[in-house]
Amino acid sequence: RSKPEALCIAPGICLSPIISASVSGSIGGYYKMDDDSNPLCISAVIVNYNAGQTLVDCVESALPQVTEVLIVDNASSDRSLELCTGRFPAEPKLRIIRNTANLGFAAACNIGAKAACEPHVLFLNPDCILSKNSLPRLLHVLEMIPQAGMAGGLLTNQDGTEQAGGRRAVPTPWRSLVRAFGLYRLERYWPRLFFDFHLHKQSLPPGPLEVEAISGALMLVRQEAIRDVGPWDEGYFLHCEDLDWCMRFREKGWKILFVPDAPVVHRKGTCSRSRPIFVEWHKHRGMMRFYRKFFRQEYPGALMWLVAAGIWLRFGAIATIYCMQYIGRLAQSR
């Protein structure tokens, strides 16, 4: 059997396909889970902060498929936990860890990972809905490739279209400037120089693919790899902690896989709409931490300064828009 060629997303930038009969084999490329199958050896960790009914929907999709579901609650003030315990009043597979304050996403993930009992941990956003066969497929691929430390599926909108972020290249400072200033439109003329790190614009690969990063909304991770790489960096409060972890996994030699035939619906933004400026602040602060941590020594100081200026100018513009929208809504309500 000939070895599959690498998928080149731009000249000189090729990602490794992970395709074999054992990995992609099964009807239609899916690893089927029968109705009477035992739960998978997976601990699901769901970080909750005011997710409301979406938390219930997420837990309902995960419970039949995993050994345990751990909800790590960051001091929610809504009825999300009440709704969840009301829906699953005597569920032995469901555990709730209640933090007395909002510790941030990374810290809550670490709490959940420490409490997990299974050899694989699924980090799942409360606004995600697992389909019946996606999780078995992810686990099957991960178990077939010992060098793989984590795997993510195809994140989709509710209409079935692919979301950005489920498969991506690392947004280096240069790539981020290309994206911020719209220079990715020149990619067809100078593809290596103006490469866009959003890989969802590329065609779906025929099978599991090694990528530089996946989304923290859906990560199936080996406990063995967590022990080797270390926990999530709690210096991030919200956003960019998944990119940080992916960078560290690759530095330790672990592969990161994107599995295109493991679709998961992601109702993106469900938990952040109530406090958009707060979320944007931490997103941009996370960007700054990520770039300083991994690229400060690699890029010229002038470029890093330009990146930092671009990040905070972008935050200022977004915050201004949100404030104007809020003022407009207040004026209309009077």
C-alpha cells in the first residue's frame, strides 16, 4: 500500500494525513456505537458559567457515551445547575464541582482533569452537542495512533456548516497581522507569505489529519499526555489557553489530530453574549500572553510592538461598537 501524501495547505506548509485501514475503517468512515454499547472509558469535563438550558442539552448528549460527566461550575448566578440537577436528579455518572468564584476556563479545566477517573478526558464546552458516533470515532482514532495526545472533531454551526477554529494553524504574530489587515486576500498570489491560519476554508481531508491546533471547545485528551505536558496554563482566564496547550503538546512530541468525520454542533457564543466586553478583554489579554510566551525571542521587537498595538486597537474598536450598541438599545427602550 502506498503511503498517503501530505496535505499541502500552502507551498512549503504541509500537514500530515493519519489515514490507515484500521483508523478509517468502518462503514462510511464512522466508528459505529451500538445502542447497547457500554460507555466509553472517558471522563467528560464541562466548565459551566451561566450556560442555562444549553448545559442540560450538552450533558444529555454526553451522559450515555462516557463513564462520568464532571461539571466544574465557576460560581454561576443563573439556574443552569438547578436545571441540570432537576433533569438528572439521581444520575450516578454526574458529578458537580462548585467553585466559590469564577476561576477562569483553564483553572476549571485543571480541577476537572484532576478529578477525572478515566484514561481519556473530554474537555467539552457547555454549548456543544455530541452526536451519537462522534465520540466513539474520536476515541477510536486516538487509540489507533499512540503518538497522538489529543483529537478534535468537526465543529459545525446548527445549519451544518463548518466553524472556524476546529482545525487551524498556529496564529503566529505574522499570520495574525496578515489576518487583521486582510492581507490573506493576497494568498492566491503569494500563498506562503500571506497564508491564512483558518483551515476551515480548505476542503475537508479524507481522514484524520495532523494539525497544529484544535479548539478547546472539544478536546479528547490522553491522561498520559496531560501528565507529560502539564496542566492548562492558568495565567489565561478565557481564550487562547487552548492554543497554548496545543503548542506545548507539540513541543513535547505529541501529535494533534483533526477528525473530519466526527461532527459536533457548537452553539458558539452562548455563554459570552451577556458580557461581551468582559469576554473580549480577556480574549485580547490572552492573545498578548500567548505571543509573549512563545514568540518574543523569535520575532523582532518592532514586529511584536506592532502586534501588541494591533491587539489593543482591535479591542478598543470592538468595545466601542458594543458600547454604542448598548446605548442604542437603552435609547430605544425609553
